[in-house]
Amino acid sequence: MEQLLKDAERIKSLEIQGATDVALSAIDFLSNYAKRLKCPDISSCIDSLYKARDILVETRSTEPAMKNGLKYIMSKLEKQRDDCCVEDIPKIIEGHKNEYYDMLQNSKKRIAEIGARRIPAAGRDFIAMTHCHSTLVTAIFVEAKRQGKNFKVINTETQPRLQGRKTAQELLDAGIEVIHVVDSAMRWAVKHFEVDLILIGADSITSEGTVLNKIGSRLLALVAHEENIPFYVASTLLKYNPETNLGILEKIEMRDPKEIWVNAPKEIEILNPAFETVRRRYIDGLITEAGIFASSHVPNYFAKVYPDMVE
């Protein structure tokens, strides 16, 4: 358990960032924990695994891709508990971990293929814009570049942890021209460079089609709405939170004020919300492994593509 707590802290402390990377790390941590377990019987072993799952889930309040992965593994294990012995559990967990890993990787590849089609093959230089860091958004741009398409990407620095720098470096490594701007220059950049398309990732999607993503995402959506620019969100369906269908609201994670100001005056209150909502009315389309559609259709597509995760 001590090692699991250390692993969980890596997620909680933001050493591990990005919804996909968090999900992959969490299921790997659970699998490794299962290999270290010493239990007298199936029931006690599964109870210990549920406790480990809860510890990992509590590291982040807005990570449905992680929650869905852990839920998938444990539900699969529950269905096999009567047909296995204690010694089989690590292997079973490892197998289902690999299944979920393949789901995420296959969805990423499919999303990259579909999303790249939104960037034209010819004509004048195409300008896209993004915010924060999303492995799916990067994959779309890299795939478009691989296809020989000519475009530039404007990306924001993304305060306070500057995840935009990671996006910029990945795009530069792929040979894509990047224009890097401060967050507060969003609207100026859109107008000044005549942006053709805005594309962001997602950390969570609710049953109503609301997207939660890095703070600043709604501001960019409003700019897109004001300037009549197509605004897309790239996300695997695995980031859908089924609990929101039962009325449970997604929480906005508040992070350490020291990320914003170290040694700030004691008299000042500093708020550091990590995410914000983008309503479906501002989203032209959700780019997923199942295709592009209105974000409000997510529950139906989720049930269709991943029936094993629907209770």
C-alpha cells in the first residue's frame, strides 16, 4: 500500500498530467499493486483492490477516463471472481489493463484520422488554434502534417503551469510551424491571424454535452462564437462521465494557490481553478473515435461503442 500511495501522489501532485496519461498511469498502478498483494482469499483480495481503486480515483476530481478505466478493470474482475483463484488475479488485472490501454490507443489513432480531415489539403495557409496540452489535439495536427497539409498552429502558454509549452514543443518536433501567445492574447491572436479553426481537448464530458477542459477554454469558445470560427473538441468517448446522467455534477478542481504566486501576501485570497465548462451551444462538433457529432449525443455513442462500461 505504501508504494501505491506514492504512485497516487504522482497523479495528485500533477507530476503526471493530461487525462490520457493519468488514465494510463492509474490502471498501471492498480495492476502493479495487484502483483504485490498477498491475500488469503478472493474476497479479501478484491476488497483490497477496491480500496486501491478508491485511492487512485480520489487523486483527481475531473478525470473520467481514469475512473472509467479502473471501473472497467474491476467490473471485469467481478465477473470472473467465481472462476478464478487468488493466484490468477494479477494476470487477470494485467489482461484487462492491456485491453483498456488498447482502447485508448485505438481511439487516439482513429480521432487523429478523423480530425485531420478538418484541415484542408490545399489552398491558402490554414491557421488553427489550440489551448493547453492535449495528446489527441497534437495527434490530429501531427497526422495532418504527415499527410502533407500546409498549416500553422497558434497555441497559448496556459498559465499557471505552462502546459502550452509542451504542445508547442511536440508540434515543433513534428515540423509544424507554431505561434506561441500568452493566454490573455487569445482574442487578439484570433483576429490578428484570421484563425480558421479552433480545436481543444477535453478532461470530461457530461451527459448534457458540456465539456470540462483547462481554464481559459470557455474564453476561447466565446471568442470563436463571436468571430464565427468553427470550434471543435477532440475527445475519446472514454472521457464521458456516466455519473452525470444521474444528476451528479462534475467538480471544478481547485489547485494550490502557490502555482500562481509563491510567498504571496497573507492578506490576499488566491483562487486557482484548474478547469471550466464549455456549453454545448459553443461546440460545433465533438471529434471522437465514433465520428464527429454534437456533444449532447455522447451518452448514446458511449453506450454503443463501450457497452461493457454501461451499468
